Amino acid sequence: MDRTYHYYVEPGAVGEDPFISLEVEETQETKTHILRSILSPAKEYLDSSDGTANEAFRKCYINNVGENKTIFLRCAVPLHVQRLQESKDIQSLSALLDINDTTFNSGVLRAIQTLLFELSLNDTPVAFIDNCLNDVLKYLKRSEFGDLLQIYVDTIDTVLRCSATAVIQYCEYKEIEKESFTKIKKSCSSISKIWGSLRSGNTQAHQKLKGAMSLVKTMEKFKLGAPLKELFQRSADSFALSSHDTLLAEIARKGCIADQFVAAFGILRKMKQDPSNMCEKYSNFFQSVFDNRAGQRSLLGKDAELQQLTFLAVYGTAFIYKNFPQIPSTDLSSLINVCVPQLRNHRLDVPEEMTDLIFSLNKDLVQPLIDSLGLSEAGVQELAEVYIEKPLPDLKIYIDDKKRLPKLSNHYQWTLSRGRFFSNSVRVAILVPGISNTQVKDTKVSDENKRIENEFEILLKMQDGKTHANILKMFAFNPLGSRLHFHVIENFGMLLMDKVFQSRRTQDFFPEKWIISRLLEIISVVIYLHENNTIHRDLTLNAFAMKTLSNMSAEYEHAVLCNLQMAYYSDNEASAMAGHVADVHGENIATRWSAPESLWEGKFDVFTDTWMFGHLIHALFTHGCEPYTELYSETTDEIMTKVISCKLKPYKWPCIPLSYHQLAASCLDFDSQKRPSLQFIQRELQRIQKELKHDKNVQRKSYCTYTVPVISTSQMERAHQPERGIPDMVKKMKDYKGEI
């Protein structure tokens, strides 16, 4: 199997490659999307119908071996596991715990935990709870490798919610399901022993295990308080009678923590029947519980149990927020405020459901949680990275080399990181929420913030079901406006500029056929952009990278457009293809590379991209010299003034073959209407390439014997980055009356 995990297409080709939506119970506008080709190890599964999902999963799992089996399982978490969760097939999910892969099992357990909130009690009969706990027990028994502590912690909420469900069912079916309840008791006891066998320091994870063990040991005995027994004597009628309110209040005041846990869990299982009423019961119940716990020193030894009860309160709030949008924000805020004092009293880790709330779009919910947990900006950043790594299979964000852009007015901040997505090197942009509830006054949004967002929007339009082989790919994203926007974009180790200078340093200059191949790849990209109503506006050597497909020979190396931050798209073809286009990024245009009308009139169209392509021809044949390098003693300001006022043209260096110089010169015509179309330039380059292939006299390694020009001191001082902005002299000229 291709180890790059994407379909190979010839350079310059456009291939079908749609995005697949992940995550159940999200709107289309907030779902995580992933490029289908990334999931190629699961292609057979993706091609299956819903009716054969389980069969297709098992077939793919068996057919893949070694690393490919692991990669398939990473894909299966957002695909198969999510599909089963969406169809509420909790029994098939439980059966997946026999797969020997802890990362995959962790995803399965999270899905089961979620469904144990969502399903009715009738959908989780006693026999299923027995099977589920038995599956968890088998999973724990065979967990011999990896982080055992994390593996054990991953099982906590599944076991607690299964145990609470069993307690509720016991109130009604204790005589009918005696055998199943006996099995459940044995499974819970065995699980507690396994948890208890792992002993270490008093870490947060061990605190969670301690509380879970204590609760499970109490619940497995099925020795319930009288109010709880009466409350669930007929589960179909629970919480429906006025007498039940009295029972619930008594459990909140006097019940043990295990009884309180079961009662709260029962409210959540009934939430669908009457969301508004049940949400009020849930809030009032926890308010009473925590009020009665305050100051009771005799209960200090029960802190670990109380922590689990507090977690349940927050989990439930996140569940209500996500599944019942009709619940008023004020009701949810009151729920959070009930939990905040308890959260503040403990050094807690941040579970996944709590993270859902922290990255919600509701400031009334977010701010109390951030304050109570004492989260710093770095802490929120770390949570954000963990949050997006979970739905994306095999994404790893590196902790080094992070860049934080200036904050936006709402304290949100773009954070740029590098990472790995399967075998692909990627850059990850995350719009991290701020921890302050105030607005930043008089904050000017930086151009770089705009460019990051602009590149995402351009790629989203360009990758509408298809990808171009010579344009960087966006592999995954959460839409703007979702609870946590991010996008994962292909990253490259070597820019075209780096490749050119590597050749210059070693004096191993590229042959003509190598350069013409790069020019044809570049021009195919620009034509494709124009066909899709997009002007690039930044065609320099720095905008392209070199890509070599793994396990392929060097001839498959090709140039890829790796930067679209300055690109402009318009739904209106006329405005995108011609006329004046406001530079939404300030004065960031590449000065020496830009057409006169761009500097003088702020005009960008297909003809200004053609002008820049002319400079690219010269730059490749000179092995990296920026435009007008021959004017070594003059500043960019002085040079561009001459370009605009005197129609200065670049020098024809001897290392540039005449046929290419003529093409470049035609692109650099000062009358934009006389510049040739890029399609014409493409045909001419293809003609020259064809002649090269048939010219047996072209035996020399390099395209010429001439020495390439010396790089200017100014260019070296800028590390070969182009100068940007409109020159001051040009601005002054524009201020003068009359025409130049």
C-alpha cells in the first residue's frame, strides 16, 4: 500500500477528493471535515453501505496488517465508531472492545459513555449492561502494555454509567434478572480490583480512580437508600409525580454520594421527555447537594467520590448544552454556577465533556469554568490541541516552534504550529478562544491574522470536491464560527527558493528540462486559479515548494503552490478577472515582483499575475535572483520608481535562453492588454519542452555554460524574502497633481 496514504495523480492533474464530515450530533456548519484521500487505508470501508458497516469494518481490519492495521484503526474511530454512535448501536460498540488497540478502545469507550446518556433505559437492558461490563473487564485484563494508568482512567465513566444504569434497573427488575445482576456484581468487583492494583502517588488520575472504585463498590452491592428505591420503582414514571420531587430533595439532603450519583444520572436519562422541566430538576438537585456538602468536615474523606459527582454535574451540563438547544442560556449558566465552587476546591484535570463547554460559543458558560479551573492562556492552548487531536486520526501537533499572532478584539488568538498527520507533514492553525471576558479596545487586526483566515477560505473554495496535484492541500478543518476553528494544511520541507539556492551553492545547476518542468507546473496552477475566479497576487519563488512522492524516483519531484495567503477570490467573475481589487491585506504585495498597475492603481487581475510569471521565468534561470538584480547599487524604492515612470525592463542575463527571455518579456509588457494569455505561454513552453525531448544534441548537464548572476547584498540580508509594500517614492508620485 502507498505509504503516503493518498491517491497518486499525475502532476498538473485535478482529481476528485471530497471532504467527509465527522462527529455526530453537530450541525453541518460545525462538523469537523477531513479529506477523503487521507483515509485511503479505509477506502473499502468508506465504499460500503450503512447496512454492511460492521462486516466492512471486520473485513478491513483483517485484511490490513502491521502498520496499515494501526492506520486503519485510527481512521475507524471517526468513521465506524462515529457511525455506530450516530445509529445508537451501543451493542456493536461494546463488541469492538475486543480489538487489541488502546487508542481505538479509548474512542470506543467515549462513544459508549455518550450513548449511556442519550439512550432510554429500555434501550440499555440489564443483559446489555452485563455484556458491556464484561467487555470492559476483558479489555482491562489484556491491557499489558502502554500507559496503564490512562487505560484504566479511560474506563471510569463507562463503568460508572453502566453501574448507575444497573442500579436503576435493579429497583424494578431485581427479581426477574437475578442472574444478570449477579454477573454485573462480579464484573464490577473484578474491575475495582484491577483499578486498585495500580498504585502510585496522589496524582489527579489516581484520585479519579479512587473515587470511581469507591462508588462502584457501593453500587455493586445494590443496597440502596429507601428514597432511591421508591424513585425508580417504576422507571417509566420516575420524576413524573410530585412525590418524586420530595424523594429527590431527600436524596440531595441525606443520601450517600452513590445514591446522589444514581439519581442525577437518572435525571439525565429522562431529559428527552421534558427538557425544560428535567433541566430545572437537575440544577436544583445539584444546588441542594453542594449546599448540604459545604462545611461538612466529616465528609472530607469522601472527596474522591464527590469529585466524580462534580464531574457528572459538568458532564450533564455539557450533554444538555449539546443536545437541547431550546434550554435557555440562563438555565445553563445557573447549572455551571452551581458546579463552580466545587470545581474551585479541587485540583482537577479537565475531562472531555468539560472541554466541550470551555470551547462553546457561550461566554456565560465559558468564563466561570475558566476562572474556577484557573486556566491560563497556555492551558487553554493545550486543551485546544488535545481537543482537535481526538476527532482527527493520527494527528500529532508538535510542542516546539509555535507562533502566536496578535490577539483579536475578542481575545481570540491564532496559534500556528507544525505537526504530522499520518505520514504528512502539516501546519496547524487554531483560533484559540481568549480567557478574558472583556473586549480589547482599539485593536487593529494584524495583516497576518487576515492572511491566515483568507488562505483557509480560498482553500475551502478551491477544494470543493476536488484537488489540484500542484496546489497544497487542506487535509482537515472545523468551519469558522464553530466552537473551535482550526485547519490542517499540507506543509513542505523545501521551498522552491531553497531548492534553487541549494543548486547554486553546490554549483550543480539545473538542466533546462528541469526548469521548464517547474515552469509548466507553476503555470498550470495559475491557470487553474484563474479558471476558479482567483487571482494569486504573490507569484514569487517563495510561494512554491518542492514535493517528492514517497517511494518514487526523483523524476516525480514537482513544484507545488504552498501559499495562498494573498490570493483574492470573487463570486463575480468580472470583478475577479479585471478591474480594481482592494488589497484586503494592507501593503503586503511583493514590491519588485508586482505589476506597475498594482503599485500605481491597486489593480490586480489575470494580467498582473501574468506579469509576475514573467519575473518567475527570469528567477528560475538566474537560480534565485529577484527582479532587477542587475541594479545592485540602487534601492527598491529607486528601482520601482523607474519601472513606473520610465518603464524600466529587466536585464537579459546571458544564462537565460533567448526563447524564454522573449516569453518573459511578453509577460512584462507595460500595456496589460498586450500581455499574452497564460494559456498561450503554456502552449509555447510545451512546444519548447517537446523540442528538447527530441533534440539529441542537448547533451550538456546544465542549460548553459554562462555564470549565473551574483545575488545582491540586499536580497541576502532579507534571507531572500521579497520586500513588500508600495515604495514611498511611488506614494509621493501618486500625491502629485496630474499624470506621470
